[in-house]
Amino acid sequence: MTILIVGGSGFLGSELIRQARRAGHTTVGTYTTQPGDASPTAWHPLDLRDVGSLDAVMAEVNPHTVINASSGGADWAVTAEGPLQLAIVAARHGTRMVHVSSDAVFSGAGQVHYDETCLPDPITPYGAAKAAAETGVLAVHPKAVVARTSLIIGYGRSEHEQLVHQLAAGTVDGALFTDDIRCPVHVSDLAAALLELASSAAAGIHHLAGTDALSRHELGTLIARRDGLDASRLPTGLRADSTVPGALDVRLQTQATQCQLRTVLRGARQFLRPGA
């Protein structure tokens, strides 16, 4: 099977490439500025804002499945409009699609537990772009999978793990919020679950997150202990008292998706144990 990984040079995209190649799939990765450190069958430059480029890459690669693991932050053209254009092209080519979304589509206002039936109510530009992408992808490609996830952790390479090291060393200013709660997921679990969904007949919204709900400070403490850092050096703060926008408490409920998967989505207390 040929799989096209859009955003293959990123943290999640690199893990998807490694696992897909290990499973014996022909794997093609895309990048915006330069190839990543994974080794797909081939690399292609791709700008999601360029519809002509999308069509050309899809026609040349002719994948069975495309997984969109790209990240454009709050850039509406990349994060909202890009996946829609990708879905249009994928549907036209008869290509299966898995689109990676985020728990940022939820506000945490009025409730904290969100299952796959909950409607987005974003409160940040990034969340709004992700929510728009979800709606657009499923509108033009109803058989696509939209997979919402949370904070992605793994191998010391995630931005969250790197921040903990910087804060512990005192090389950056900042704080880990004690009132900002998410359900972190290990990148290897997430990639395996995405590939499993890609090879199935699943469609619609799915939640892929860890089983433990942790504050960013609790997560930072677990990372510090795993890596032999002094967790007492990690500064704390409250998002509610800061100027940093974002939801406070968003917990993705994964039971409905987990029962469809062989891949076990572990909690952070398990995968961040020292020696795990």
C-alpha cells in the first residue's frame, strides 16, 4: 500500500513514516521547507495553499491513503483551507484520507469531558482553524477520518519535553500551568492508531488521546523525573491569571474509538515512567 504523509518532516509525520515503512508500505513524505530526518521511499515539497501542487503530487504518487499530519498553527490558509483543498483532491482521486485534528477545537467552558459527538466551540484562532478544517474535510470527503488528539509526547523530541528541559535549566522564562489540563498521548501510540484507522473502513470523528488527564505542570514533573531533572525547578503558574489564550480543562474521551483499535493508547503516567 502506498501512503502519502503530508507534513512528513514534522514530529508526528516522522513517526508515521518510520512505522509505515516498518510495516512494509511504500511511504512518501511531504515537507514545506526541507525534508525531515525520517527516511520515506521519497520526499516531495508541498505547500497546502497551492492547489496545483496538491494535484500534481497526488497524481504522481497515486497513494491509497493520505494522512494529513501537517501543522500550520493559527495560519488560516494552511490550517483551515489547506486540509479542505487536500480533501477535495483526495476525494477526486478516490484516495482514502485521515486528517489529524486537535483538542483545541473545544473551549472547556461548561464541561471538561468531550467525546466524539461533541460539537466544536473553539476560543483561539488555532482552534477555530482546526474546527473549520474538520467541517470542510468531512463535507467534501465523507469517508475521511478526522482524528482529534491532545499533547503529543515522545523520545524527548516534542516541544513540551524540550520546554521542560529549558525551564529546568533556566534558559527560558515561562511557567507550566497547574490549571491547564489535557490528556497527553505518546507519539508512537498515536502514529500506530492513525495507521490502523487508515487501513480500516472507519470514517468520521475519532478521538486519540492518552487515558490520564494531567495539568501541564504534572506532565512536566513526569518528564523531569523520567529524564533525571530537578522537578522542583519547574516554575508554576495559572493560565487563568495569564495573558496566554486557551482552554483550561479539555479531556478527550477515547472509549468509543479505543474499542475499535488494537493499538492501546497509554496514559502519560505509564509511558513517562522512568525506564519505560
